[in-house]
Amino acid sequence: MTEDRSILSREAGEPDDQLRYGADADQVIDVWHAKEYRPAVVFVHGGFWRPDYDRTHARPLAEALAAEGWPVASLEYRRVPGQPDITTSDIREALDRLPGLMDLHAGYVLVGHSAGGHLALWAAATLNPVQLRGVVALAPVANLLLADQLMLDDGAVQAFIGSGVRNDLDPTHLPAPIAPVALIHGTRDQRVPLSLSESYFIAHPTARLDRLAGVGHYELIDPESEAWHTVTNEITRLTGHHD
């Protein structure tokens, strides 16, 4: 079985707005408005922290969530190999600035996929944003040490952190976030093995772990997949919205 990567290049509409939280070209946030007054979804894209992957592949996901009634903010961030603190400072700055840039009075859920799941878990553990209702981590790189040992994506962790070990950036080795955490991970994920989420869950048993049988890595961000229902159900649970 090979991973279906079609979602990475699927066409989607442009965002309704683009907000800026810094001067760099990558310090931007794509925003989709929703007709309902609900907590927002703040999305952090993946791509193993590499400059090759930006937020555009998350547009079908953002469009689908907005169509279902959630306002969506999709964060871009700088991805400079060997300089992880630039990436994490951008996530911090974006989350700090966001309440002044869009209406977040109903709070928000932080959703991240793959490396974006790592950044969402890191942010929840270290920043504890006031309006954060919860985290939904989709196939997250939730354990940097284990991901490094497994040499995921040809040494992506060392390419990200530069060298050595950064437990201060490692969700499994950080304290559990105060906000509720849900991890969703497919059993057939060939990019980020389920064992990374399982190790996070062992370290932080207050989290919730949904193991999706037969599901791969990219189905979790594909609104046309069956796994999508699990994603929207978790967001619904954390935002308290029920149709």
C-alpha cells in the first residue's frame, strides 16, 4: 500500500481573507469565514517542517470546515532548516496576535497535521492560550526523540532542530497541556507511525487517542475520506457544537 497524496495538490478556492502577523512573507494567516457563530478552527499544516511544503495544501480542509460552519484560520510559519526556534516563535506570535485580528470570542480549537500536529501539541503545552478549547492532533509527530530514532522522512527531525536533542520542543517530554487533547492516527500511516501517538498517550493518559483501522497519513486532512468524519466529530466535541 502506498499513501494517497492527491489531497496535497487538490484544487480549492482562495481564502476569504489573509491576515498578517509579521513582516516576513510566511508570517500570514489564511482565513475562511463561516455563517454561524462558533468557536474557530486554527489549523497548523504539516510537511516535516520543511520549506517545500506550505499551507496551500490545507485549503480543501479549510474550505470544508468553513462549509460545515466553523470559521477557519490556517497559519503559515517560517520553515528554516536547523532553526526550529524561528518556527516556534512564529506559532507563538500568530496565536498571540490572532485574537486582535479576527473574532475569537467563542474560543478556538487548535488542529494540526503531522509536523503541524507536533507544533499544535507544543503550543498547547508551553503557551496555554487563554481561549484554547482543545487540540486535535492528526497523525502528529508527537515524539521527536522517537521520530528521530526512526529516521522519519530521511532525518527530518535533525534537519528541523539542527542537531542533538530538544526536549523543550518535544510534546511527549513536555508536561501535558491544560486544554483537552485528542489524537487521531491511522493504523496504516507510512509517513508518521501510530507508535508516535501511542507514546504520547502513554506519557499523557489524559489525552484521547482514536486509532483508525486501515487509514493512512493523508486521509486525515482529506474531506472526501471516511476518516474525515472522525476529525469533524472531535472538533464538534471540543467546540460544543451539535447540529
